Amino acid sequence: MSSSQSVIAPAAGPPVAARSTRAVVTTLAGAGVIVTIMGTVIVPLIPSLPTLLHTSTADASWAITATLLAGAVAMPVAGRLGDLHGKRRVLVASTWIMVAGSVLCALTSSLAPVAAGRALQGVGMAAVPLGISIMRDVLPPARLGAAIAVMSSSFGVGGALGLPVSALIAQSMSWHALFWMCAGAGAVFAILVRIVVPESPVRAGGRFDVLGAVGLSGGLLALLLAITKGSAWGWGSAPTLSLLAAAVIVLGLWGLFETRLDAPLVDLRATARRQVLLTNLAGLVVGFSMYAIAIVTPQVLQLPAATGYGLDQSMLAAGLWMAPGGLAMMAIAPFTARLTAARGPKATLLVGTGVIALAYVAGLGLIGSPAGVMLFALLNNCGVAFAYASMPALIMSAVPLSQGASANALNSLSRSIGMSTASAVVAVVLAHFTVPLGAAAVPSLTGIRVCLILGAVVAGVAGLVALALPGRPRVAGPASAAPLAGVGEPAPSTPSTTATA
């Protein structure tokens, strides 16, 4: 059997059919929510970080950047490790690493250990793609579509809960309590995943590609560091241009190296298939559209009323106004699954991108009141829910079972790069369009509107990418699983060659 084929080992514990499917889905989605909260937990502290960490504003930003960089590196590496050694095992390990990072942040008030702890927290970001892959391997086919939709919605729920809860704790308790909360919640879900979720029986052949992991990590670090720090360093500065050049060179050499291996970290041939490539491109642009609103709307809510367009809300109030939008992603999950089952994931992605574009256009007239901003965010997040629910189905119907976790992790990485790009682009726009407010300069209404128009245009591009997808997802390779049940696809007409131990 070639190294690219999957091996189905005896499952760890009783099959999931003998357990509560709902418990498995709830546990995995809960772990996804906790991981997402890690990204927002520090937001209420951003204005105070230089004082809290006894450092400069520029250096304090490493407490945020470290999580993004570590998460980007961790996702493809953890995905491949999951395919090789067990997805639940790697998910639990990454969650415990996240817990360790939270404890480290809770025990210190210095920049270096906090940045290190935040980097460890970023490792937990691999939980969502790993969880989706576990669902594909162990859940009854009839429940898979809805389960994937719920897991995908954990992004929105985590963001919805994280901001107001973090703001409330930060205002009423020591800021270290935020990280103790994260550590406790992470530990609970690490234990629950180990108890409730069965291990996936699917394994990939081959060895872990250490050199490939080092090359990809180095290239991603250079790329994302240039994107996230470009505004502060200057887009034409030597550090930014050097990092971008290094990223191009390292990732190019890495790609050539990967194509020569029998068991690469990322199967670039599978990734180059039209369906996978376009879905990852859609993930990048949808990630941009999703994150642009997360940057713009809190500023509109919290800008002083003296600007004439600011809504003068506190951090806690802003979080509460934004919360319904995130929670809507979970509420709408059953509808995204039904649409995917009836019309296929391509239709679901088209609906999602269309709703996102509509939300941004509507936002131009809705940002004059807190309730209008809430409606804008709710509509946008509903579009994101449709788009995010479609992508795992598109990816997993086009790759072999043995590459499920790696492929999902790469799609999550594409979304992360899109979000990082949105952060950089929106920062440039808002920094260019400003108005004076006392001794400070704040984003102008023109700048905010330009960001909304940009979000609508990018969502439109995502829709064009979705239109270019094949009409019906195809199963790739001899080691492929049957097309995902619950996404409107027929059973395979050729027998699987997957080996069973």
C-alpha cells in the first residue's frame, strides 16, 4: 500500500453510534468556542497593555501578534500530525498546550512571558479543523452536515461571548483573571474531548515531514509578520520588504521540496485541484470580509458622540451589541445544513457571499445607531455562517480520508491569512482617513464607509470564486471517502481501496 493511502485502525472505544452524537458534537463545538475566545480575550486590555506589561505600545502589540503567528503555523502542522497519529490525540494535546499558555499569562506581568503564553494559546487554534475532521470520520452520515455547520459556527459564538465576558471580567477583577478563566475552561474541554469523543480510526501512511514543517513555518512567519507589522514599520521599509521577499523565496522552495516527497506535510497536488484551490481562495476572501467588520464596528460603537457619528458606547456595551450577531451563527447552523443537503455546498457558499455583500451595503445606512450596527453585524455573521459551513464539505469531498485534517487545516489557514490581511488593509484605510478629536486623530466617517465598500467588493469577489467551483463536488483518489452524506451527493460508483487493519 502506498504512503498516500489511509489505514483504518481499530477505533478507540465504542463506536460513536453507541454514544450520544449530540454529546460529541457539543463537546467539539464547545472546544472550538473556547479556542476562539482565546483570540478575543485580550481585546479589552489593548489600550492598557503598555501599562500592564511595562512596555511601549509597539512592543505590547506582540501579545496579540504572537497568537496569530503561532496559530498559523500550528494549524497545518497539527493537521498532518492528526492524520498520522490520531486527530483526537492531537486535538487534546493542542488544547493542553493552550491551557499551559493561559497559565503562563496568568502568572506574569512582563511582556516576554505574556507573548510566549499567547503564542502557546495560538496552538489551540488547530482545534476547529481537527474537530471537523473527527466528525467526518466518526459521526453517522445523516448527522454530518448539521454537525459541520455547528462546528463552523463556533468561530462566531466564541467571538460573541469572548468580548463582553472579557470586558466584564477586566473591569471588575484583575486582568490575570481572564487567563485563569481561559485555563480552566480549556482544561475542562480537554478532559471532555478525551472522555466523550472517540478517536478517529483513519490514519495516513508515511512519516511526519520535519523539513517541510520547518519550511512552511518559516515562510508563514515571514509572510504574516510582514502583513501584521507592515503598518507600524512602513510598507516600504526594509524589514517589511525583506520579510515579504523571504516569504516568497522560502515558500517557493518549500513548494518544490514538497512535490518531491511521497508523504509531504501538505499534498500540493491535491491542493492544486480546482475544487480545493478555489475553496481555499474563497476562504481567504471570506476571512477578509468577516474580519473587516470585526475591526470597524467596535470603533463606530465606541467613538465619542462628539465626532458626530460615534455612538459613545463602553467596551462592555459594544460587546453586548455585537453578541447577537455571533450567536446567530449557531442559530442558523441547521438552515445552512439543510441548504447544503438540498443544493450542495457550492450553493451554500454562494448564498453566504451574497448575504455578506448585502450586509456591507446595508451597513452604509445602518451604522447611525447601536441597534443598526447590531443588525448589520447579525446579517454579516449569517452570511459568514453559510460560507463557513460550506467550505469543509467542499474540501472533504475532494480529498482522501487520510488527508482530511491536513486539508481542513489548510483551509483554516487561508481564512487566517485573509483575516490578517483585512487587519492590515483596514488599519491603512482608517489611518489615512482621520479627523482631529482634541489632541488625537480618530477614524473619519469617510474612512469607515470606504472600509464597508471594500468589504462588499471583497465579498463579491468571493461570490465570483464560488461561481467558478465545479457544480458537483468530486471525490479524489483511491483512498477517498464516499462523498459527504448530508450534502446532496450520490454514493460512489467505484469501490474504495482503503485498507482496513
